[in-house]
Amino acid sequence: MSFAKIFREAPSKWGLRGDPYLWDAMGWHLSNKRAATEGLDNPLNLSNLSDTIASGFRDLTGVDLDDGADEVPLDWLPQRGISGGFVDLPTWRESLVPELLSRAQIIGQGTSQFLEYHPAEHRFRFAAWCAATASRSSRSVCTFSVAKGASLLRNSSLRWLALGPHWLPSPSQFDIMHDLWCSELLLDGQNSISQDGFSYGIAAKMTNCYTKALFLGEMLGGPFKPYQKQEDTAYIDDYRDAVSALHPPIDRVLLVDLAKQNVGGMGPRWHSLMHKGWSKFDRDAYLYAINLMKQVSTSYPAQVEAYWVGYQ
């Protein structure tokens, strides 16, 4: 039995809009915490499970479950809806935590061993490896270990995207959040890797490769689903629209081909960006590049990757 397993299914009801996201995040947080302290395959200790859940709640919210407040705002949760970002303490105390304890008792009776490995952790590790490997590739400007790059992502708010596309901001808010993610990585990278070498362009490359690895299947429209229920369409389309706002990773290979083919009649502009080099982009240069890509792709910048020949 594992935390990944007992958090897998949604409960019958929520309190406020932030509760499903906190539930989602707690499953991953407690899973990783247990794997780090108790090992991957040790039986889950049911005797102190209530304390463990309360501790995880405090880790993520900064308050105790028995705190006197009814609502707690968490600015790191998605802010969609009227009560977006708010969690309801009475619901957690009276419904959600008891349900988790009940599930653990039921599942624990029939399961002798279950590896503690959360699906979000599985997705995070691959996406972080992709992002760190790609963003460290400009060795003449700034390089670092894959482990260090993955650590930057682990310590950033970007990590929560590994929980799924429902953690993405709406398309209208995506560029604002993208800038915040890049600025977050930039500050951490300059403090821990290189003050002069770690650039906004490197932070953007890390962000874009991470999100591409997580949401590749939906960036330009998901695959045909012949048995999708009609009532699920609005739900799926909402997150498909969010994924469509993702930025493509920018590298020299892409810029060279955009310049060579004079895409959008803007050959000189692509040449200028190519000669500057993606790893030396400051914020203004990156925004200029991504805005050019939006202009030539009807605001779906990932379509520009049609010109990326790095796969060959």
C-alpha cells in the first residue's frame, strides 16, 4: 500500500476550489516524503498515519488541521473559479482526512507490499531530465549537471505541473505565469550556478523543455478519441486550450531554419536572434523571439517547431 494508491481516486465531495489541488499535491508530497525516509517498499505504518497526514498538510499549507480558521488561501495553487486557491479546513478535518484513513485501512488489509512511487514523480523525473539536459547544452556560456538542473525544477513552482494539465494556467494567463516561472529559475540559477552565465534564455529553455515533455501529446491537439463521452468534451477542451499556449524550446537549430526559409518574411529578424544565441537571451530578447513565433503561427507558437530539424 502507498500514498500514491490511497490518493488515487477523488473523494465524493470537496469544500472549496483549492481542495482538489491540495489533495493532488499532498498525494505526491507524502509519497516522496515516505520514499525518502522509509524506503520504497516498506509497509505503510497505519498506527501513526493520522499524524503523518497532518504533518503533510502543515508542510503544504503552513497551518495545522485544527487551526481555528475555516478557509486558508494558498497562492501556489491554481486560482481558477471564485474560491480558487482556497482550501476548506472543516472539509479536511471532517471528511477528507477520515476518508484517507478509511481507505488506508481497507487497502492495507489486502495488500502486503506496494512500491511508493507516485505517477507525478514518474513524469517529473523524465521531464526534468529532458529539460536539464537540453538547457545545459550551451557549454561555452553556462553548463551544469543534470542533477543540478533537475534540482532547480524540483524547488520551483513548475514542479506541480507534473500532476497534470489541470495545473496549467488559462491561455490568457499563460504568458504571465511563464515569465514568473522563468524569473524564478533565473534567480535560483544565478544564485546557485552562475551569476553571469545563467540567463533568462536558459531558464526559458528549461521551462519549455519541461512543459513539452509533460504535455507533448496535447500541444498541437490531442489524438482522436473514438470512445470519448460527449459530456467529457468541455472538460477536456478546457485543458487542451491551456496546453496549446505552451512555448516551444528555442535553440540554434530552430532559429537557423527559420532564418534560412525566411519564415513570415522576417529572415533578418531570425538571423539577428540566431547570432545573439538563445543561451544569451535576456528577457526582452526572449519575449521578442516568442512574439515573432506567435505572429507566424496564429498565436500557437508550438507550430513553429515544424521548422525544427533537430530530430533528424
